[in-house]
Amino acid sequence: MNPLSEIRARFSTVLSGMVDDPVNLLSMIRPAGDSKFGDYQANCAMPLGKQFGKPPREIATELCEGVQVTDLCQKIEIAGPGFINLTIDNDWLKCSLTTALKDDRLGVTKVSEPKTFVIDYSSPNVAKPMHVGHVRSTFIGDSISKVLRFVGHTAISDNHLGDWGTQFGMIIYGYKHFLNESAYQAAPVAELGRLYKYVRKLMDYHAAVKRLPELETMQDELKSKQAVLESTESQGDKKADKQLKKQLRQLKSKIADQAESLSELKAQIAEVTNDAVLAKDASEHPNVNQNAQLETAALHEGDATNQGLWEEFLPLCREDMQKIYDRLDIKFDYELGESFYHNELANVVSDLTEKGFTKESEGAVCVFLDNHNAPMIIQKRDGAFLYSTTDLATIKYRMEKWNADACLYVVDHRQSEHFEKLFDVARLWGFDEVELAHVAFGTVMGPDGKPYKTRSGDTVGLSGLLDEAESRALEIATNQNSDLTEDRHREIANVIGIGGLKYADLSHNRASDYEFNYEKMLALRGNTATYLQYSYARVQGILRRTEADVESIRQNPGDFIFENDVERQLGLKLIRFGEALDEVLVEYKPNVLCNYLFELSQLFAQFFDQCSVKDANSEDLKKSRLQLCDLTARTIRGGLELLGIGVLDKM
Ligand code: ARG
């Protein structure tokens, strides 16, 4: 048990005698912001004071007298208006450290009520190249699954592949009309990717040509409005003058926005018209948009040719994707893509309709929701089912097959509205006991502050990104240790390069966008994987130099000795590993674990500077320090493992 949950458990006993449900109050017991005041702080006397109309200090005194912490805390004090400051008892701390040292799980106990989680992550659209957004989902989802499992839950990972969507119609159309046979023979997936992009280009071209005149007219209208406003005189009326200026400002910004869209459209058009082959294909395929959709529809209706092509393409694409997952060391329990649910979609619609939850609107079958203006469409007018229909079928399947307590969806924040509606419809449908959570994440930005793109303008392809991360790490590894073998350098490059990439992603609060930067990602200083890996290797160096027999130390530990304050601080931090894992799962945020490991490594660096292991002034102190070293290394290794990142004994 970690100190925070132990303290909360003790307070729970007293608080239960005062209020019906102490959960909220217990969450007000937190690590102290400033170690001057102790290790933990309980702020629950304030709201209780309000509730009972008593001075909070009086409540705080009652709490301090009632709570049984003599074995756990060496000090419990009231400060200010009624804060309770708690300092962990050194004997309790040392005893916990000994338990952790002997334990493979580092003293982290398993949850008393294990739950079943389904985690939907990675989930790329097959046949389109995977990009940085998918990698973020992959890393976050993998790490959350690992933490859940470690603390004792059942975590079922499911890669919900987009293997049935409109991109297949586009590729099939491309295959039938624009295939380069020899390229397909040589590198099929690359050729399919090219076909996808080619058809996309033609589609965008036609859409742009159609939209251009409309946008130009709108732009002209806005400009004449601007001219009118500019010639209007406010006749000295200050208020009117202000209003006029405001209108003009708004208008100008609208004009500027539109000008940007216009130039984008023009660029899309020029890309095609400036290329003879593209231009010819564009004019010969004026209905590419509708026709690609028809190919998708034909596939979904079981058309033999399209079905055959899909069956040919899918394994190729999956094999290609598997290479990426292998490089990243990512495994899934299930990979049930959208196609898996195809036969269930009609049932979803009929079931919801029978239960009276659907309404027809302009020929489409919709579910209207109280808190959303637009309904969720589950079947289009032409009979086609949608992404939402598949997701509903998926929830039903997951509930029936695994009886999940929670389903987590690690998906880009741009899909928030989809998930809000999906969860509402699912609850309406009867799945109201399961926790449904959209674990959303922000965009990966380039150095220009815009979504990360390569020079060719594509969102960065994944394999290129991995190559670059590894080759840069290889350079660092070679510079640091020129005497290692080539194979060893490659291994180091993989652990550092891929590890750095994962950590860069995971260490940022998932809710925010973050800027992708190779240098920062692989820096030896700062909150990076490299820094943590380096701290780990540093401990291994100490253990080697002192010729410590860690196995025997773990089996027959000596007393922990806190000679220097940093030894106590490091010890306390080590014992708080489980606390960090609990905190990760509150909002499904792996960056909490990254921060913990970073702070641990920083404390270790202080310890390393201030406390010599080799020249400790007694054998007992030396042993205690070796124990702290060993626990630090194992905690860093264990923590990084839960982030999907490896370590090296030497760097
Ligand atoms: N394939 C989708 C995309 O790439 C993500 C799917 C997420 N999972 C889900 N159950 N909707 O945008």
C-alpha cells in the first residue's frame, strides 16, 4: 500500500462517522506542495467547516484526534485556517522500503476490486499510410493498458482497424483505372498508397473546381460590403463609430480567412492542371467522387470483384502495418476491424428502431439526442451504414463478449463530438452501466506551430519518422561509446530512438498539442527518456563498480539509514511509485508517470552528488545506499516498462 492510499484509508474511518460519502473529502488529501510543511496535506476541514457551520480549525482538531496514524505519521499538525499537515514516520517508511526491495512488484499491491477494461487504440485506417496521430494513440493506449494490468485489472486491447471504409472504394477505383502493374508487383502496399493519394487528388480537384465560383462570388460580396462600410461616415457619434470599426475588423478577418481557403483551392486545382497526366485523368474521370463511393457501396453489398480485391489488399496492408507494430514492440489482444461488424449493422438499426429510439429525417435513420442539435445518423438515405453504426455494433459486441466495466477510446480530440453522441446513444440503448470514456489527445505540431507535415506536405508517415529517430539515436550512441560493436550500437539506437519517441509523446499531457522536436526528444538533460535511461545506466555503473551482489542484498536487506536528507526524500519518492500509477488511472494520463520518473531521477542525481556509496563511512550505510540505488533502478526500469520503453545497462 502506498502512503497516500494508506493515509486516505485511515481518514476514511473518521470521515465516515461524520458524513455519508467521504470520497470527495478523501480526494482533498494530497501530497504537500512544499516539503517544509510535511509530506502530505489534508484540506478537508474547510468544506466540512462550512457544512457544519463550525470553524475549520475546530474540525481539523477533531479529525487529528480521531484519525489513527501513530504508526504511519511521525507528525500531524494543524496550520493556518485548518490545513492538516502530515509527515510520514521514518520507521514506517524504512519498513515499506524493505518490503519494496524484496518484492518483484516493488511493493505495489494489486487493486482489491479488479475490473475489465477494453482499450480501443491505434485503430488506423488500413491502406492509408499511418501517421503521427496514430502513433500517439498507439503509445498512450499501450501504456494505459500496461498500467491497468500491472495494478491488477483485466485490460483487453483491441485495434479497431478502419478496414471497411470509403478509402477502399477509392483504392478499388484507382486499381481499376490507374494501376501501375509492375509497381504493384514490386511493392504492392506502396502502390496502393499511391493510388489512394492519386484518387484523392482527383476528387479534391473536382470538388475545388465546383466550389471555386461560389467562393469567389462570396469574396466579391464581402469586398463590396467592405467598400460600403469604409465609405460610411459615423457623423461624430462615438458609439456608432466604435461599432463601425468593429464591423470592419470582423469583415476583414473573414475576408482574410476566405482568401486563404481560396488560395488553397486554387493550389489544388493548379496541381492537377499543371500536370499533363493528372489533367487528362481529371477530365476523363469527372465523376470520380460518386464512382468511388459506388465502389465502396458495391464492396459492402458483396460484389464479387470488389470483395476479391479487398481480400487481396487487406492482408498486404496488415502485414505492412505489422512491421511498424513490431518495430514499436506493440501487441494487441484483438484486432477486430470495422469489417468484422459489417453483418451486424442492419440489426443495430432495426433494434434501435424497434425500441423507438430512431426517427426518419430526410430519408436517413437518425437518433435525436437532447443535448445535441444535430442527431446521430445511423443509416444514410441510400441505405449505407456509417462509422457510428459500426461503433454501436462494437459496443454491443464488447459488452456481450467481455462484459466490460469500461471501454476506453484513445482517439484524436477532433472526434469528441462523435464519441459524445455515441456514448449517449449507447446509454439510451441500454448500455448504461459501463464507463465509456473518450481518452482524447491533441495534435502533434511541427516547428512552424502547424500540424506536423513533411516537406511534400503529407502528414508525416510513420516509418520515415522511426528511421529518423533511430538514426539520430545511433549517432548519439556512436559518439558516446566508440568502442562498442556495430550490433550493440544498433540495439542502443533502437532503445534510445524508439524510447525517445514514445516518451516525447507520453510525457506531454495528452489533452494538449505538443511540438515534435528530434533534438529535445533525444536530449540527455531534461524530461526525456534518454535522461531516465541514463539514470538507470548510472546506477548499474555504481553496482558494477562496487561489485554489489544485488540478489543477496534483496534477500537479506539491511536497515535503511537516512543520514542525509536527500536519502529520506529519495526513499519517500520510491515508495510513492504506486501512488503515481493510481494517479495515471484517474484521468488516464501517462504523463503523470513520466513526471514521477523524472522527479525520481532528479532526486537520484542529487543523491548521487551528495552521498557516496563506495566511500560511505560504514558498511551499514553503504548497504543502505546500495539498496536505494537498486530500488531506484528497478523503479525506473519498471516505470519505463509500463510506458513501453526499454533500458540499457550501459550507455
Ligand atoms: N479509424 C479511425 C481513424 O483513423 C479511428 C477509430 C477509433 N476507434 C473507434 N472505435 N472509433 O480516425
